[in-house]
Amino acid sequence: MSPGEVADALLRRWYVLVLAMLLTAAGGYHVVRPTPQYLSSAVVVLKPPATGNQPNQLANLQPPLAVVSYGVIQQLQSPDGHRELEAAGVRGTYQLIPRNSGTSATPRYLIPSLQIQAQQSDPTLADTMVRRVVAAYTQNVNDVQAAQKIPAASRITATVLVPPSAALVQGVKSRALAGVALLGGLGGLLAALWTDRLMLYRRRNAQGPRRRHAPERLPVPVSR
């Protein structure tokens, strides 16, 4: 289609463009006035049992503890773990992020610390979800040691280093508005052109049967 034909099609289907503008404005309103979201975060660490040689448990965080922690995380992220957390009342979006001592390409989990995050529309509810995940994590750590019949005095323990604290999630509204405007404009343009092609196609098909079924005109004799 030439630019002139595109302009004519858009003028014929102006109502499609108006509808696209209204939908874009509605989407832009939700971008400018979104539903508030709060992200709560806490940090949990596994501590070895206190000994006479090393009374400071936080100074004795060995890599084997990180292996135990990562195993518990894998369990909670499995389908059975998701069902366990759901039964414990965990809802919405949450994450269990072990501390990575390596890189994104070659991760290494050598420090037994875990960051737990939850996102909700209410800050108190977000903190509650984090506490429930922490409780499930702690219970799994205890269950692993109980299954091995480790004495209570020799068990590793989960301690909350940073308690749950919720903060408002701040987004970049200018980028979101630009994206909504771009999608709305492009979608309206394509919808108008497609509607014009469809209407012209139907009109031609409707005119075809009329021509086929039109009565044949007989030639009028001309007298001399």
C-alpha cells in the first residue's frame, strides 16, 4: 500500500483509531496510578553448634553448612516444597536466594546465608509471608537433622540476621508510559488497516452475487 492509500484507510476507519486511543489511555492510567506493591526481605544464616574451640558461631560458617542450606532450599523449591509452603499459608510471589560466592555463570555457594523475599500489596502481609517461609526453612533444617538422629546440642541452627522489612516497589513510570503509547499506537494502526481490508473484502463479496444474479438485459431492437 502506498502512503496515500494508508492515509485513506485510516480516515475511513477513524473509529478504530479512537477506540485504540481510549484503550491506550486506560492502560496509561494504570501505569501512572498502579496498585502499590511492597517487597519484604529477610536474611537467614545457618550456624554450627558452639564449641569450646570456637564459641563464636558466626565466625565458624563453613562451606558444608552452605551445602545443607542449599539442599533445604532445593527441597522448598520442589513441587512438594511448594505444596508445603502453600499449606503453611504462603501466598503470592516469593523467592529464596542463597548467597552466591561465585558468578552467575559459575555459582558457588560457600556461605550458608539465605535471603528470603515476598511481594504483596500490603506491607504487613509481605512481612508475614517472609516469616512463614523462614519458619518452613527452619523446620526443614531441623527435620533433616532429626532424621539423622543428631543430638540437639550438636545441631546446626537457623538464625534470622536481618528481620523482615517491607519497602514500596518503585518502578520507572516514564518507560512504562512510553511502552504503552508505542503498543497502543502500533496496535491501533494495524487494527485500522486490518479492519479496512476486511470491510472492503466483504463489500466486494457482497457485490459479486448481485452481479451474477442480476437479470440479463435483452437487446432492444432498433427499427429502421
